[in-house]
Amino acid sequence: MELRRKIMLSVALATGLVLSGAGPAPVSAAPAPGSATPAVARFQAVATTGYKFVDIPGSGVTLKANVIAPAAAGRYPAVIFPASWGLNDLEYLAQARKFAEGGYVVVSYTPRGWWASGGEIDTAGPKDMADLSKVVDWTLANTAADPARLGAAGISYGAGISLLGAAFDKRLRVVAMMSGWTDLVYSLYSDSTRHRQSAGLLELAAGLLGNPGPELSGKLADFKANRNVGEVMAWARVRSASTYLSQLNTNAPAVLIANAWGDSFFPPNQLVDFYRQLTGPKRLELRPGDHAIAELGGIFGFQNDVWASVRAWFDQHLTGASGSGQPVLVRPENASVESYADWSALSTSTTRYGLGRIRTLDGTGLLGGAPTTGWTKALPTDKDTTANGGVVLLTNGISAFTNTRPSVWLPTVDRSRAGVWASSRPGSTLKIRGIPRAHLKVSQSEGSAVVYLYDLDALGTARLITHSPVAWSGTTEVDLALSAAAYDVPAGHSLTLVVDTVDPLYYDANEPNRQITITGGSYLDVPTR
């Protein structure tokens, strides 16, 4: 194990140094946060110290880290980068150099339990919080960091540690959270449905590249077996920034949240809810893609909208640079970038689409008008269809690069296994902005289902707009918030709803060889502008 780690560390180091360049070069100033591809001002990069690899005393463990800073004497703003899940402090080499050339002290470190850092993985728990404060202590004692101008940023695991850390250490005045979470319970169990593939990948990475220890291993085993759910949720709440919202609002760091519409690890609804409750300086950005896809190019040193926004956010709040643009930026899946004063401004109205009786001829019901009664649609509990959310990371990740949403040919969706409802084809574009919500009346008081919202063209190709799983117990009226979306349904296309009971992304809560029956009175609410 140790030999493999050393080999991988050497490869990562060589790759990072090549990608980050051999020496300083002029870099672009950060764009104005309110635009997607803003005009870029030029400035001369300052000389830096180069990378220095150090050991930082954490809370009872040694943390592996690297430091780069401006070479000239003086006090500088500082940014701390905790590494992502499964990665190490080499992750941010390219961006660390750019920050340093722009006048920042940059400390990147490998959290406990990963690679060569000591201890067991704490999953952004209390020990990780103590470690981050120790890294702040070390930074102030050993670099030219200005104690009044400190911040933390990261991707995924590093994002979560950074935001949580600002609740416990008020010295962190700025946070940039890229592809992070605010509610780990929701990330694992959104709408009472366990997320199979994302949790499985987290477990795989921990086993291969880290030291999960008995706590994390036990919680993941309980999660897979669907046992001790209350204990797993309690463990997750301790590791959720939403638990410490009041502390964050008291400390009032400037918080930038950047994520993807299709993040299969940390679906964006939790971020929207959290953002709306923050009272300090804040910014929310949502773009197409999956987990850590939107910011990936910046890791390799390429010009990147997310990283440009992060740099602008730090410049605004740590160096006094002017900020511009409205605080909510969204890039729809198939439209140009839009900016808003608040999340609530995305949509101007909500349209209710009633689910109608299934037609015998084509097995499809009408989606639209007032909800109707007097009909039922039975779905087998253990039969999959071609409608699905795809593969974690890959499906929405590829979609972001190709600018093409994952799709299915609707005639291949087996109507004996799924309920399908399609709207009329309007003569104008339908601009979906926000969180669609489904209300399903069911005959069974316990079960699970997956709801998909599609854009259906005239040839039968259905492009996935959004989806979400849901499980329920003790009720026959199920309310589900689909994952937030920004998508333009073209004129002449049909908004189409598909409901089935199996998706490889999730565990289901159904007994085999049973059925779920959807009944009249069900509807879909779609936020539009």
C-alpha cells in the first residue's frame, strides 16, 4: 500500500508541475462575477517563492501540505485549500500558483486519513475542523499571511471542510465552496432514498487511497445495509454546514457556492435552501455538469469560469477589489448565462400540469390542465425501464462537455413498467427555472419511485431535464421536489413526465413482485419565467 501511494504521489507531483508551468507568467485578472465570459484585464504576475512541501502539525496528526507565496516582503491575503476526497495537496498546484502570482499566500493540505497525512478519515467531522484551525495557526506563524485576510476554498470534500471550518473558526473571512454539500443527510438520503452509486464510489476511494478506520467503515456498512439509519443520519448532521447555520451567520464569512445542476453526489436543492438562509455576503452559481466537472479545467491550469469567479470573490473580499453583477448566476442547460438578485427571481410563475387518464392506444396520459380523477396506473416494483438518471459522474459529466442532455427514445419506455404523461406542444419556448415539484397520489402507504422530467421532440427523442427519487411510508400522498433545473423547452416540444420504480443510481424501498399504483389527483408544478 505504501509503495503504491509513493508511486502515485510522484506521478501526481510530476503532472502537476508540468501543467502549472516552469515559471511565472502573466495571468488574467478574475472576471466580474456577474458574467460568464467577461472582459479580462491584464496584469503582471508577481514573482513567487515556488512550491515548498511541508509537514503541518494537525490536531494530534501530521498533515502533508505545500506552500507558495509572493517572493517580495510584506503581508498578503491567504487562501487555504483542503484537498478533495481521494486526492492530496497536489490537487491545487496550478491554481495555487495563479493565486500566488496574484499576491496571495497559498497553503494546500491533505486532510487526515488520506495519502500520507496521519490519522483516520474524519469525513469533515470535529477532528477535521480542529485540523483546519491548526493549519490556520501554522499559516499565520510561518508565512507572510495577513491575519485579517484569510479564507478557505476547495472542491468537493475540500469545499465541505472549508465551509464547515468557517463556522468554527471566525478567522476565515471568505469561503469558496465548489461542488460541495451543505446537508450530508440529504446527500445520502434525499427524499428518504439512499444514493447507491455515489456512496459506493466514496467508499471505494476511501479504501484505495485512505484510512477509513472503523467509524467511517461502520457508517458506510450501515448505510448499505439500511440499518441504524438514525445513527448514520446523526453522524451526517454533525458533518453538515446546515447544522451550524446560526454560527455561520454570526461569523458572517463571505460565502461563494458554485455547483452543477446534475451533481450526482450533492444535488443542488440543499444548496439553494442553505443559500437563502445565509445572511452574510453570499453568491450562488449553478452550471451544467456533474460533480466537480465545471471546475475541472481549472485544476489543469486552463482558463475556467468557476475558478475565475472564485478568484474574483477572494479579490473582492480580501483585497478590496470592486465587485459587480448580481449575486445569483445560472447557466441553463441550453441557454445563455443569466443573473438574478435572488434565487426567487429565477421564476415568475408556476404552472400546474395535472396527470390525466392513460390512453389505451399508446399507453400515454395527458400532462396538463386541472388534475383529473377516476383513473389508476400500476407500476411493478422490480422492473426497470430505459428511463434513468444515468451513471454517476459520467452521464451528466459527458453532457456538460457535449452540450447535449442525456436522452432516451420515448417509445422504448415500456408502458407496462412506467407511467408516461406528455403535454401538448406549445408554440413558444417554455423556460423552466427553479425546482419542479410533483404531487403523486398512490394506493400503497409505503414504497419508492423515481420521477423523470423530459423534453420530448417530434421524433420521440426525450432529453432529460431533471429527475429525483422518492420513498414514502405512512402516507398515500407523496410530495417530491425534483432537482433544481434551468432549461428551455423549445417551441413544438412536449414536456413529458415518466415515473418508474427502479434506477441503478439509487436503492429502492419496494418489496419485489409488488406494485405501486398512481391514482387520479396527481400533478406536477413547474416554475417558469
